[in-house]
Amino acid sequence: MKVLYAALKHNPENRDGGSGADYGFLRALRDNGFEVRVEGPWAGDSTLAERAAKRLYESFSSRPFIKFRFSDCWRSARSLAKACASWRPDVVFTIFPATLTFFRPPAPCVARLDTTFLGQQRHFPIYGRLPLRASVWQERRAFSRCSRLITQSEWCRENLISDYDIPPDLIRVFPNPSALPDAVVPKMLHVRESKRLQSPLRLLFVGRDAVRKRLDLALQVPEELSRLGIASRLVVCGLSGASTECVRYMGLLKKSDASQLKAYAALYQDAHLLIHPASFDPSPIVTSEAAGFGTPSITNDAGGIRTSVKDGVSGVVLPRNSSADKYAAVIAGLVQAPERYYALCQTTRDRYAKELNWDVAGRLVASFVKEAAEVGGRRDVRGAL
């Protein structure tokens, strides 16, 4: 089966592009026997009109302009149309629905998304009225081109149904899998040995966006634990800063570099717990990466996190916007009940094996793409144009 892979912002051959999702989906399709041709990315220069509109908007608003430029969407449509005419794919696939905004597909389309703009705006309002309306218009047009929509949280699924009138039976959901290659994830894991509780407790924070991922809150957790009589050390990966006795900054580690990848994996292996206090995250990858090492995540119910981290199975999901002392109280409870901590480490690792790796996720993606091909050229997803 031939799949035309539409890449918008990143080269999917690059493991470090974006969050690595493009790389993961492309590899999944190829590993499951599809003949895949990549078209794009199309993130070129903006037009004169777009530059003028952006300058005008920024003159009266501090909020970001439209995320996906119309010129890039138009370029993608023209390029995809030519590729379809010459190569005749069975399915067109993308993880950026905006790619399909102006595309008139001769073949079934499958789009993956981790959030809608309306869903994100409710949890993390960053867009002004005009950019939001333009982005939602793009989404609705793109969804109307699709035969299947893949998303990675029940939260996003609910938004698609309630905000965009997408029929529930056309949406497929699975949690965002780990982006780490199998070679660096232990084949066998003895949690009592690898996660033996000892002082100081080793905490890990992974993220590139200090504001949205709430680094400020993560930095408060060791202080709160100290008040409870528990010594801890926090490692921050993905961001730079001034290290102290209790906090060590690692900066950004690239998965495409063998030595940096090994160092990155070692952080998960060494940590007792991953702290993920994001104010909004549609489908975190870092929690799945941690699960491969039996490292539970302590997080909160923001966006689609509850799908990525099953409360009591692969971590603890606190109420949304919980304070640092709540995180510390949960962690202290685990430290004071080692058997419960070790059991959580084991179920975290078990969930990785069953759900949070690309072997499992790739087979699901393959089945969804085959479903779309069986639908044929018919577009099943409703579109409000």
C-alpha cells in the first residue's frame, strides 16, 4: 500500500525535529510494510501580505500571530496534488492537519493531531481572536478532507466531538509513545534494584518550554520535600540555568547524537520520579519515555495528560493546577511506603510494554491507515466550511 506522507514544519527523517512525532509516525508506517513517499516540508518564506498582516497585528497585540501560514498551506496543497497525480497513493497521511486546508484529495486522508486550537485555547489561552478564528477555519477545512482522525488523548477526542461535530466512530485514540529507540531502553527491568529508594531522592524534569511546562513549580518541589524531612535532587533537562546543590541543569540533549542520546536515557534510568507539572500538555512524550525505565510520573490533569499517564498505574495525576506542596505530599507518601512505590514502578514499566512504545503504536497506526484505504475516496468526517 502506498502512503503519501505530508510533512509541513519538520523533516520527518530527522529524529530531533520538533518533538520527534514526525519521525515516529514515518518510521511506524515504513516498519509496518507501507511504501511511503515524503512530500514537504513546505515552511518557506512568508508572502509580502503575510508579513504586513503580522506587523500590523503585532502593533496592537502581544499575542502570537497565526501558527500555520496560509502560504505554506497553499504550497502543500499544490505539491500534494502533483504528487497524487504522478504517484497515485492509496492514502495521504499527515500529523499537521493544516497541510490539508486547500487540498482536494483524490485519495483518503488521515490526519493526526494532539490538540485542537479551541481545546488549547480553553486550557492555555495564547491566541487573540483573529488568529484563533483563522486557525479554526483551517482546522475545519482540513478535517473535512479526512476519512480518519488520530489523536492521542481522550480529552482531544472529546473536543473534536463537541467543538467540531466529528462523528465519534471516525476518531482513533492511543497515547503518545516514547520517542526513544529500543536500543537505549532496558529489555529487562528489576525495579527493586534499578529504583532502590535512597537519599537523596532523585527527581527529573524534562521540557523545553519553561513557562508552559511549569519549571517554576518543579523547582519548588525539592524545597517542599525538605520541609517534610526528605532530601532530594532535581535534574532539569532541555533547559539551561545556574546549577545549585539541589538543582542541576543539563541543557538540551539531542537524540540524533549517540553520546547525547545515551546521556539522555541515563537520566530516566537514574531518576526515582519524573515531575511533569505542565499547565497545559496535549499528549506528553516524556512521560512515556520515563515509563520505559519504570520511572513513574507525578503530574496534573491538564490537557490530555490523563491519557498519557494513568493515575495509579504509570504515575499520579493530581488535580489541575495543583501546588508544589501537593506534589511533595504525594512524593513523600511514596517514599514512606516503599512497597507502593516499587509496585508503581512495575506497573509503569508494564504499561510501557503494553501501550507506550512504537511497536504497539505503529501497529495501531497501520490499522487506522488501512481502515481509511478501505473507505476509498469518500470523506467521512464532517466539515463545517
